[in-house]
Amino acid sequence: MSAATATVAGLLSAALALSALGWRVRRRRLVAALTLVLLATAALLAALWTGEAPSARWSVALVVLTGALAVAGGGPVTTAVFSLVDGRGPDETGSVRRAAEVLRGGAWIGALERAAIFVSIAAGWPEGIAITLALKGLGRYPELRHQERPGIAERFLIGTFVSVLWAASCAGVMLLT
């Protein structure tokens, strides 16, 4: 195993551990920012990687790490973006945060969405992204159609974009390695 492989694996492992912690702590913005920095550092190192390719075992490990990070890391990152959009602290409520009461199951749906997007990119099947987003849109259509509370459509769009970008970023690091 090369030093670059070990370093990328270490960065991804640290980002994954931090992401898991991000589901439980109150300082999600900090956790999300640190996770993003770790992913960006791993991406930069992988892009500059000029040595030999990792062994088959390490390649599988890197795919598993980036896939797990795509699923686990997206929740804290999305929550941090929601708190930035609302311009409030994690304990205060804004329109986007209140919209979560209507869009129940968002964390699970987001995790499944990120998994499907990661797998679609990893498999080289971009049509899977379109299918995933179409199914999510159809499934949420009743809530989006009835605008009883402000922020529902915004929460759906922001959450979807952040989730897709996070999963695609993790898949990009996987492809670089």
C-alpha cells in the first residue's frame, strides 16, 4: 500500500467518523465544515496521485469508505445548510426547519437517495440519477402541491441539491482513487 492510498483512506475514515458524530452533536455546522474539508483534501490528494494504483483490496476499501461517507455524511451537511439558509441557530425554528414537520422521513429518504446516486455514478449509469430524483419528486408531490406551510418546496429543493452534490462529490473521490 502506498502512502497516498493510506493517507486518502485515513482522510475518508476520519470524515466518516466525523459524519457519524454529526448526527448526534449540536454543532453540526462545524462537523459539516470539517467533513467537507476532509473530503476536499482527500479529493485533492487523489487528483494529484501519480503513483501506482491501489491494490484490488484497497480499491474495494476506498469504494466502501466513499460510499459510506456519501450516505452518512450527507445528513449533517444538509442539516448545516438548512440552518444557514434559515439564518438561525440549531435550536431556533425558521420556515425551512418547520417545513420538516410536513416532509417527514427526510433523513431516511435522503440517505437512500445518496446511496442510489452514489451507486449510479459508481456503476457508470447516470440514468439512475434521473430515476432516483424522479421517484423522489413523485413521492413528495402531494406535500409539495399543498402549500399549507411556507418553506416546504424550498426545503425539498435545497435538501435534494445538497444531497445530490454530496453524493456526487463522494463518488468523484471514489472515481479519482
